[in-house]
Amino acid sequence: MSEKRDSLAEDLIGTWRLIDRIDRAADGTVRPEPTLGSDPLAMLTYTGERFSAQFMKRVRQTNASDASTAAGRNNTSAVDGYDAYFGTYQIIGAGVVRHKLEAALSPGNIGMEVERTLAVVDDQLTITLATTTRTGEPVTRTLRWNRVR
């Protein structure tokens, strides 16, 4: 049975565990994303005005030759298969949320503002964003999350 809530602001509050993270090109084909992969371990938390996110590639190299990986447009950078950041967020339109990063694992991401489209249905959160592959190809990233009880 679907639970009715008052607003996206109320629906977001809580802790979320990542189900999957998929990048699709304009033709619908999946584009593998090497820095974190399609199934990283990840947790996301929203409070009334703040958020935090952590992502880890399931298989991390212990002798990585490139410690920092450049990100595509409108996206953060991972370091050795790990990405983490926190800050504030604001709902700015129908399902559109602006996140401002106060702190981040990658120094270049500090102060970054990114917009995401969010939707909550029952205990599942879907986040979509436009970004690019490392080669600059436009993709739509979709992240699906389950609420942690």
C-alpha cells in the first residue's frame, strides 16, 4: 500500500542505501562508469536542511596508480574508488533539489552546487542528473535508493 506524505521535503528525511547507479547515453545504452561502478556501496542521509553522501566502489585497488579521478560535468570526483561529501540542500522546484557541498573528499568539489531531480515513492528514492562520461559523452545518471529502517 502506498503511503501518502505531505511533500518531498518530508519524504527525503532519513537514511538511504543505494540499490544501483546507472549511466545511460541518449540512445538508451548503458555506459559503464569506472570510478565507482554501477553498484557501489553507498549511504545518503537527509535531515531538515542538510545532507551527506558516501560512495565506495565494491572492489577497490590497494595500489591505485591514479589517486584522484576527474569527474564529468555536474558531478563530484572520487579518490581511489571513494567519494564523500556533505552540505546543505534546498528544494527549488517540482522535484528539483540544489545541493551545496560544504565539505568533500576531493578539494575541487568544496563549494560546488549541483542540481538533481528527486522522487520518493513509498520507501524508494530515485535521483537523476545529467552528467558526462570521462570522454565527455552526455549521459543521464539514475541512482535508486531504499530507505534504511
